Amino acid sequence: MEEAEQQNFEFAVSEDSGALSECQKQGCDVTGQLIVDLRFAAEHFETSPRTSLFESRPAVFFFGLEKLPIDWRRVRESLPQKPLFFFRNSGAFSNPDSDGGYSWIAPETASPDDPMAIKYLDRFYSKAQGSNKIAVGSAYKGFDDAEARWGKGRVIEQRCAQTWLTTLGEASHFYSSKHQLAALTIATWNDYEQCTEIETGIDNCVSIQASLSEGRLTWKVSGPENTIYRFAVLAQTGHEWTEAADVPPGSHSVKLSQLQAHEAATAFCVEAVGKASILNHFSQPIRNPGAWNQR
């Protein structure tokens, strides 16, 4: 919370079914325990100016609580902040206890004819269209729980960042600037054990080779170019590299005369700048024979 306040981020509280599992095993009042948890959240977190609000009310997200014997009316009546309740998956839109629904990632639904589990997202967005409840969509780069001790062998291949771009873009089939999605989550964006993290960048399997001939810098790209946002031509002067040209995707060459300070540059390099959260890749440095001859 303090970091979110310092960085001007927003945050929301989520209660996982695991927080109530011991209570359920012991036969205690699960509803009462949930109320205790959410009252604590209200007192210590939801008073923050950076708590995420929908319709001027704090949002609480529930993960896996649908099958627990919870008296949701009692929960609502016991919370001072009157938060909005969000439940996971498309069933939230027909759930009388929910104010909204959020999609996640469903590797268990992936199949040979649906390797990215897009049908899960489409089902969620389709159900949201017929509901007046708040919808929070999701996107993900892939999934693989092989390294998790709870793993079940579920996999959604990253497909050289195609899964990322496809799931990000799926909401646009149902929403637009005139009919906007309330929010979109990057599902488990920092969960390394199930290979969903995006903090280190998403690999698009791109490599780039550059060459210099007759006053023109040219490059070849291997890998999916739809993952590239732009090309940056870098020039080396002394020990420093600076950007000498910004080239749009689809273009694979530039005249040296168009580069800033090209006469003083001793070498050039081409950077394939990836789209949002996608890794950048660099060509090998190419010496500038003109500059070396001047020396």
C-alpha cells in the first residue's frame, strides 16, 4: 500500500479461498472469518487514497470462494465501506451476490484447437455484454506450472509473444472507445513459478542482422514482425551510443545521410523495439568505414 501511494498506483484487496481453508476444515464460521478479514482490509487498506474505486466504492476480488458456505448478505451488511464484490469467471454475471466479474487465465481449457484458451476469454466477454455488472478483462503471455509444487502439467505456449498480443487484443472484439471495458488485468504478472511473469520482458523470438553498403544501412529480421513497435538506429561516438533515427515497422533500411551525426559515428546498430512488455533485440555493431577512413 505504501509503495502504491508513493508511486501513484492503485491497488485492490483480494481474498483467496486459501485464507479460509483452515476455518472450513475446523468447522468454524466461514462467513464470520471472511467478515473479520474484510473488516481488517477496510480499516487498514481501503482508507488509502490509492485504493481502486469503481463507482466511488472500493473493489474486493474473490478467488475460489464460490463453493464455500458463505452468507453473502451477512457479509455485505457487516462492512462499513460497502465495497463492490467481484467474482472470477463468466459465472459472476449470473451470480446474484456479485457486483462484477473478472476474467483470469484458464490453462485447463486450452486444447489443440484453442491453444491460447481464447474461448475462455470470449465466453467471459460475451456474458459481460448481456449484463449490467462491471467487467474486468484479462491478458496473459502464457502459462506453464511445471515448476510449481502444485503443478498439474497445464500449459499455454507463449508462441513468441503471439499469446500476449492475442489475449491483449481479444477485448477489442467486444469493447471500443465508445463502449469501454472497465479495467483489464495482467493475470499473475509477477508469478514466476507458473511462467506468467512479464517483469523480465516477453520473448518474441526475434533476431536482427544488419549490413552497410553504398551509404545505406540495411537489416533483416527473423521472427514475427507484428511484435515490433519500431526500429531504432543507434550510432556510436566515442564510448557512447545514441539514437540516430527512428524507423517505422516494415521498413528495413535507411540512408546514412538521414542519420544524425552520421559522419562522426564509428559504428551503427539496429534495435528492434518490441511492443508493450516485449523484449527488444539488437543487431551486431556495424563499423562505419567513412568514419574510420577519416581517422
